[in-house]
Amino acid sequence: MDENLKKRILIIEDDEYLRDLYMEILTAEGFMVDQAVDGEEGYQAVTRGGYDLVLLDIMLPKKDGIAILRDLAQNPPEGKNKVIVVLSNLGQESVIAEAVKLGARGYMIKSEMTPEQTVNEVKRYLAEST
Amino acid sequence: MDVTNIPQTPDTLAALWKIQKIIFNTLDFEQVVQKIVDSIAIELDFLKLGYRIIVLALVDEKEGVMKRISMSQTPAAEATMGAGKMTFDQIVIPLTAENNLCIRSYKDKEPKVVLDWKDILTPPMTEEEARRLQTISGVKNSIVFPVLDGELCIGVMIFSLEKDVSEMSEDEKNLIQSFTDIVSLAIHDANLYSNLKSTSKKLDEANKKLKELDKLKDEFVSLASHELRTPMTAVKSYTWLVLNNKSGEITPKTREHLEKVYNSTERLIHLVNEMLDISRIEGGRVQLKLEALDLVQLAREVKDEFAPRASEQNLVMEIETDGKISPAAGDRDKIHQVLVNLVGNSFKFTQSGGRVSISVRLKDNMVEVGIEDTGIGIAKEDQERIFQKFGRVEGSLVISKIGGTGLGLYLSKQYIEMHGGKIWFESEPGKGSTFTFSLPLYTGN
């Protein structure tokens, strides 16, 4: 728990209920969690950088997740983020492949996960990055 | 065609043969009708019989007219049309114009000799115009032959001569008749072909539109499934939180109810996933990632995944295999999906105390995987529909035991067949079922 307090996570998620859900289950674990409600807000936050983990949705208002990954790959921010993981309900293999090619560490399908599994995956990605 | 009437000289035979060749080498209607008149003109010129213009006119029954279709590209023909006030395709004769010898020949199915062009060009032309053109063309007489397609007359051929019809020999008349017979054959075939071509073109267009629609459908299903999954994820996740006492203690009755909400949401998500898979398969957008697949290992993984359910339902799970099994050529994710589906079905239909076993064997250069259960089995009348979309078993007692969507077996069949394998089952109601699928061995290619 003490270690978790130092970890910063950014959630880019447009669905209010799911945003609340991830906020709730991750802050309950002691993480510092920021949130962005659309692609532009998410891109701004992510370019400021400094996150241990970014949970990125793909279908987003204003700027989609793939475009965010592409822009980040072209102009890497100074305060780098350690890990970006896609958390989306879009399960097309082509989209997954594109996201991974553009630098996403992993890809989670929201509807396939219980809150417990999501938390465990987040912890696993954070452990990998340290 | 009656060959016995053809003048038996090498030249005329050669001429006939050449014209027949056109029929076999050309199938497009427009081309055939032009080639017919041109080649007949060339052949007749070669025979030095004094023919100036050859015209083909066909009947359009729907419009009740006879239309000029093609005219030989001979100098006389070009000069005549150049001087005329009407274009060639404007020369349309109503079938009611009984005085016109083209129409008479068509109706009587007999050749007609034309001394004066007013008899073939009015209507639509005036008598003066018809005669003026005849003078320009240098044609003395014309002869009109009916083009017969079996018993049916489909039009006429007009042969215009620089000589008097009385100078035509019987042989020459027979030759012309033979040409006309071939013409009807050619037109018959070309018409069939052109119809076929236009039908095929229409089919191509329809097919293109269907492909576009299919793409739209695929995009729609993708987006719809995403949109559906988002609220379903919220329902599933918040229900999970309540069930796991994250919002405080709940009563046993609340738990029971919420477990039903949770399971139903899982079923909904599963259904959406399967519909998306089917949309992709049917759109031809699934590509297998074949690898050397150890099916015994995969069976063990699936057994582990089902272990909690096995103890919950009090079922025994086993894996049977004889010796070392060579790897199959399979897409891990797809075959895993098939195994989970088949084992899941066995779990659904097998009562407490029963057994589900997975066997992996080599047979006829294929790896065969069997999933056997001691469940309720499949009624005879339902066995035929089992692999159909939504073709799930229906029966008074059986239906209440079946969850699922009826898409799983259909999907499994599609995936196995994409691998070049087969899937089948044996079942005895009351005793159990065995579903078996086969996959080709991995050869490294």
C-alpha cells in the first residue's frame, strides 16, 4: 500500500460510470489517480508526462486512442510515462496490433475483466516497469 | 441449316466457312451483327457477284417495329448514307406497314424482290427520298431474305445488287439463303450471350453493392458491440463490487438476485462477442495464425480453467491420451475458444456426480480431440440442427437447462473447418454426448 501511494496513474476514459469505477478501485488500492474525459484532455495530460501507468481508451471524443499513441510516438514528451496500456472495449485484432506497434505495452478488453482482475493487471504492469 | 442446298464450289464453301467462323469467334451482339454484313459483303465481292450494300434489320416485337441493325461498310453504302437526310438508325419501319417489302418478307417468311427502293424505305422515308438514294447508290435491284430462327422470323437481310435480280442464278440465291441461315444462328447465340453478359454485369454490380453493405454491416457490428459492451462492463463491474462486499454487507437474498444480474450480464457480453466473431467470419475477415499446437497441453489449460466450476458442480474432469501426440496446425486462440465452448456445453448438460473427459488422439494423420460427457444427451430430432446458428436444442425439459446463445457450436464448426478439420458428435439421450474435432498435423508450412 505504501509503495502504491507513490504510483501515479492516468485514466483516459470517456464513459462516466467506467471512469468512476476505475477511480474507485484504483484509489482504494492507494494509487494517485488522474482522469481525462476525452482524447484531447488525455493527450495534454499524457504529454505533461510523469505517469507510472496510463490506461488509455481507444474510442474517445475529440481524439482517438490510436491518434494519441501515434502523436506520442512522433513527439515523445520530456517527462516520459513509464507504461501505456490500452483499456478498451474495441477488440479487433487489427486495432490491438496497431496500438502495440505504436508503443502500447498491453491491451485489456474491459468487458472481459472483473474489477479484481483489472487491479491485478495494473499491479502487474507497474511491477514490470520498476 | 440445310447443307445440301449450298452450291458445292470451293469458293462458296470457303465463304460459308469463313462466315461461320465469325459466329464462333465473336459473341458480342453488336460486333456479330456488324461482322455479319461486312464479311458477307467481302465474300460476295470476292465471288464477284456484284453486291453493293448488305443490311440487316431486326424486329423489335415490344415496340412493334423493324429496325436497321447493321449495314456493310462498303463504298456504295457509305455514299448513300452520307447523302441521306436520315441517319441509319432512324430508319424504323412499323410492323403495320404491310406495303413495305421488308415487313411483307418478315410476315410471309419468304424472299421478296425489290425493284424500287420506295418499297423498302417508305415509311419512314418519302418515295422521292427513297428513289434519290437508290440512284446515288447505283443499286438496280434489292432482294429481301427473311432471317428465320427455327419457325420464328426475327428480321430480314437486304442484299442490294448492281445487277438485275433476273441475272441471279439459282445457286447464288441458295448461297444467299445459306448466309441468311447462318446469320440467324449467329444472332441467336449473340443475343443469348449479350443477355448473359448484361445479367452477369448486373450481378457484378449487385455483388459490389452487397460487399459494400457487408462492410457497413461489419463496421456497424464492431461499433455497436463496443457501444453495448461499455454499459455492460459498468453493470458487470458494479455488480461485482456489491457482490464482493465493497459497498458493505448484503443479505443472502440480495446476493442471490445480484448473482443472477451478474451471470446474465456475462451472458450478454458473451453473446455480443459471438455475434462479432460471426460477423467477422462471414465477412471473410478472420485470418488464422497457425502454429504448432500441443493439444494435450491446451486441454490441460482448459481443464485448469474449469477446475473451480468442476468442484462447484461436483463433476469429475479427466484428460485421456495415448502416448506422445504430435502438434497440430492450429490457431491457439481459436482452438482454445472451441475447447472452452465444447467443455462449457458439457458442463451445462451434465448433472452433479457426472464426468467430463477430454481425449487427444492421433488418427489418420489428424489430431482428434474428443469431449465426452455423461450428460443428458441430445434428442434425435434436435441432432440435425445442432451446428446451425441459433439451432440450439429445443425440448420440454432440455430448453430450461440450456443457457448460451446457440452460436457457440456454429462458431466452433466454422473455426474447425477453416483449419481444414472436421467436427462431429455422437449422442445418446440420457447417457451423454461426445463432440469430436480433428485438426491437421503441423508440418511447418
